[in-house]
Amino acid sequence: MSEINAIATNNFILHNIDAKKLYVQEPLFTANSGDAVYVGWRPDETVLWSGNVNASHMPVNLSEPLSSFDKIGFTYKVWDNEWAYCEVPSLTEKYILYSNWIDNSQGGYSFAYKLSANSDKTQLGFQRSMFAAWGSTTTSQSSGGFALQKVVGINRKENA
């Protein structure tokens, strides 16, 4: 009741509030400007492997287990110097990467590449690929166009 009385009699001070610390955990961050405080989001990405390796030269060794992250991002060559990026959950040991490729002289194609991790998820190997021309019901297998360029762990798990 004394607070209401202080406001009614214009006898209050707003700036005399005890300062409290603001704690945030990555990927959040704090910044301040004057007397304003901001909370922002910093993407949490860790490069687990980078290079340029085709399917016949896999597996690749990762710097950390895939299971340490919520999602995994892959940068890979689809076909004929066309590159794609795909994010998938890290919950499995098999990773399917989908992409489409359009060649003006040959039409469009859909690709699916299957990669697999070893039991401790520190190594990533190529299993197979499937592709089909758009409008066709026939699929083919070929790993000739696939090359892996980068593997990124996204959003590190807190207790990994």
C-alpha cells in the first residue's frame, strides 16, 4: 500500500532498483547500449569436417561425434559442379540427403544420397545414391557426381 501512496503523492524513484545479473547460455548472448540490455541469438555451428572428397574416397573422420548436436548440416556436390546444402536431425546413423538438379539441355533430376555413421558417430561413409529424371518412373544408382565438402554440427546438445 505504501507503493501506491508514494505514486499518488509523486514521491517515488524508479532508478533506485537493485541491479540483477542477466545470465544466458550459448547460443544466446547479451549486449547493452546506454541503459538498455539486449538478448540476441548466435547460431551454434561447429565444423566437424571439411575438404572435398568423392564417394569412392570415403569414409571421413569427424572431429566430434554427430550425436553431440541436434542437427547435422551437409554441403555436397550434386552433379556437374552443382552444390547443395541439407540439414538433417542427428538422431540416426543413416543420413539421407535430397536435392534436385536442372540441366537445361537434359531436363531435371532428383537425387537421394545415403550416408552412414559408424557406431560412435565419429566417421561418416557413403552408402549409395539414387536418381531419377523428372517425369520418369525409372530410378538409377550412381555415385559419380557426389562429393562431400563440409559437415557441420548445429546446436550443440547441452549434456553431450
